[in-house]
Amino acid sequence: MIRGSVSVSPTETSPSKALHSILSFCLWAALTLTAIGIAATPLPAKQCPTGVCSALTFFPRKTRTTRTEVAPIGPLNTNAQRLARGLAPKPPVRRSPTSTISKRQQPSQVPSPFTSYRGIISLRSEGSDTPYYIDKTSYHSGHIFVNTSISEALVVSFTSPSSELSARTSRSFLVGAQLLMENWSYGGEFPLLGLVQGGNNTDSDIGSGSPEYLTLGGIASPGTPKDSIPVYANNSYTFVTGQNRTSESAVWNADLNTGLLTPQWTNTSRTQPTTYLFTRDSILYAGGDLEAFTANLTFGIEAEGSQEKVVPLLAYFVPI
Ligand SMILES: *[C@@H]1O[C@H](CO)[C@@H](O)[C@H](O)[C@H]1NC(C)=O
Ligand SMILES: *[C@@H]1O[C@H](CO)[C@@H](O)[C@H](O)[C@H]1NC(C)=O
Ligand SMILES: *[C@@H]1O[C@H](CO)[C@@H](O)[C@H](O)[C@H]1NC(C)=O
Ligand SMILES: *[C@@H]1O[C@H](CO)[C@@H](O)[C@H](O)[C@H]1NC(C)=O
Ligand SMILES: *[C@@H]1O[C@H](CO)[C@@H](O)[C@H](O)[C@H]1NC(C)=O
Ligand SMILES: *[C@@H]1O[C@H](CO)[C@@H](O)[C@H](O)[C@H]1NC(C)=O
Ligand SMILES: *[C@@H]1O[C@H](CO)[C@@H](O)[C@H](O)[C@H]1NC(C)=O
């Protein structure tokens, strides 16, 4: 059987060992940077030479001391301009028209219970200035596709209880949000952007060391609650392929300062493995171990420019 990574000769350092240590470093770096609090300026790091873990280093980093930022030419007024430059989007805009109205009627009381966000999702990979967007069209199998054309970008929205936001001033972080897809091709029946058990999986669990994966898809309303274990909720993949697959929809963690959106799958045991987004052949997937997933694929992975290449992605919400 031909494996994807045959180009490394057996006399060299064990590729899986090297990959493992690189992945460990990246995971450590990502967790550390997340823990210490991060500025919104992403800088591709150089520590990660392989494509497998590279998106992890794309996390925004602190830019305090030695690094001098090149001042952008002209003001970065709009997110479209920021995107064009490959920068992270501005923080989401609070849209609460009802709070203005209720303020007039009942001064200093009853703020709007929800803040709404509406925008597109920019998917960024290391070493590329061109983001992908989630395509509003599903070309086959009820999968979610990525496309570099912004005119194809799907519009999504979500809400957040205002009370949660005001309770955390400096770093607003929303856990377990549902993302509503406004104009996806199967959005009429399956409006919630969620995670679906991979078609090749033998069970519904992902995690370190496992090649099992998830496909992004649409889940029927009302979806699954936050922290739900995998359930047979009706979804676009099952509808189109006829394969009965589990899914979860309230899986999105949103950093409302940076716009970073991260999916969180819950295993059948209720544990929550770190969940990584990636694309392969323009289809959007998630998984718990991209090295194990890549190693399980049988062809074409390492070929430069191959459509089959696994490209890790970070998702950013961009308000419109
Ligand atoms: C991206 O969208 C265009 C339509 O604007 C479509 O022709 C093209 O096939 C899409 N690309 C991919 C990779 O799906
Ligand atoms: C998506 O739908 C919204 C309205 O829900 C519309 O404003 C926008 O133009 C649509 N985008 C595309 C690409 O169809
Ligand atoms: C899933 O949704 C589709 C489209 O709405 C519907 O036709 C089908 O009967 C549903 N399947 C189940 C098992 O509910
Ligand atoms: C699923 O399995 C088929 C057949 O082995 C393979 O061609 C395909 O690439 C696999 N898909 C994924 C996402 O692993
Ligand atoms: C792993 O690879 C084998 C052989 O191609 C395939 O049958 C199986 O479905 C794959 N597993 C996953 C989770 O993709
Ligand atoms: C899918 O499989 C589960 C578990 O076997 C079962 O409970 C459910 O009825 C199945 N759904 C469909 C639509 O076949
Ligand atoms: C996910 O599920 C598998 C199988 O039940 C388990 O081994 C693993 O530890 C789980 N959790 C995480 C966080 O990976």
C-alpha cells in the first residue's frame, strides 16, 4: 500500500517522531499563547516546518518587545481591507437596536437580552495571504466547501446573551454557540453549521492518536444542546449520502475580541478533545489528530500542490 509520506527515506530521522515533537511544540505554543492572553495581530511563526501542524502557529501572538510592526499603509477602516491584507478582522460589532429603544422608554434599565452578530467566516492557513471562505454552495455529499472567492462567502449569524458579555470585559469569550447559515444551499432544511461524524469512521470519537474525523455540515433545527454527546440529529451529510451519522451543532467557541472561531466536539464519553479545522480537496473537515488522519490516507498527500493535501485552518468571524 502506498502511503502519503513515502518521500522520507528510512535512514533519516523517523518522520513520525519528528512530526510528533513538532506537533507537541505547536500544541504547547498554541495553549501557552492562548493562556497568557493575546493581541489581535497574527504573525506566522517559523518553528513549524511541516504543513501538518502549521495553522496552530497562526494563533495571534504578543508583539510587545523586540518585534516592530510595519505600519500598515493607510487606515484599516474596514474588515474587507483587513482581509485583503491577511489581517485578523476587527472585533465583532455589537448590534442591539432594541436596547436603544428600551433605553428611551425605561432609562438605565433592561438592556437587550441578546447581542447579535452577522458576518462571514474567513479561513486562514499558514503561509498564504489568500483566505478561504465558507462556500454558500455545497457541491456534493452535503459537505461544507471552502472557496477563495469572497462573492461565494456564506453569511452566518449567532447571538450571545448580553449578560455574559458584560461579565467579562477584557476578553469576551462565547462557548457553545450555534451558527445559523443564512444562504447555504441546503440551509432550508439544515440551517445550523455543525460537525458530523466522518463517513469513514467506525465510531463517533476523535482524539489524539486517532485518524477519525468530522465533516462540517448543516444540522436540522433545533440542533443539539451545548456539550451534547454525538446524537443522530438529522444533517445534510446523512440526507445526501443516506449514511446514518451522528452530529453536534452547539460547538462553536467564539473569541469576540479577535473573531477566532474554534469548533469543540464532545466524545461519547463526554470528554472534549481539542478539535482542529482543516481542508482537503476543498472540503472542510475537523479532527482530533491531523498527523494520524494524514498518515491513514493512502495517496497523494505530500505531493506539492496536490488537491489532496491536508491544510490546517483557523476560522475568523468577520462582521458585515
Ligand atoms: C468557487 O466558486 C466558483 C463560483 O464563484 C466556482 O466556479 C468554483 O468551482 C468554486 N471553487 C471550488 C474549489 O469549489
Ligand atoms: C446571503 O444572504 C444574505 C441575506 O441573507 C444576502 O444579503 C447576501 O447577499 C447573500 N450572499 C450571497 C453570496 O448570496
Ligand atoms: C431529514 O431531513 C430531510 C429534509 O428535511 C427529511 O426529508 C428527512 O425525512 C429527515 N430525516 C429524518 C430521519 O428525520
Ligand atoms: C474515505 O475512504 C475512502 C476509501 O478508502 C478514501 O478514498 C477517502 O479519501 C477517505 N476519506 C477521508 C476523508 O478519509
Ligand atoms: C483509514 O484508512 C483505511 C484504508 O484506506 C480506510 O478504510 C479507513 O476508512 C480510514 N479511516 C478513517 C477514519 O479515515
Ligand atoms: C441511525 O442509527 C441510530 C442508531 O442505530 C438509530 O437509532 C436511528 O434510528 C438511525 N436513524 C436513521 C434515520 O436510520
Ligand atoms: C475521545 O474518545 C476516545 C474514545 O472514547 C477516548 O480515548 C479519548 O480519550 C476521548 N477524549 C479525548 C479528549 O480525546
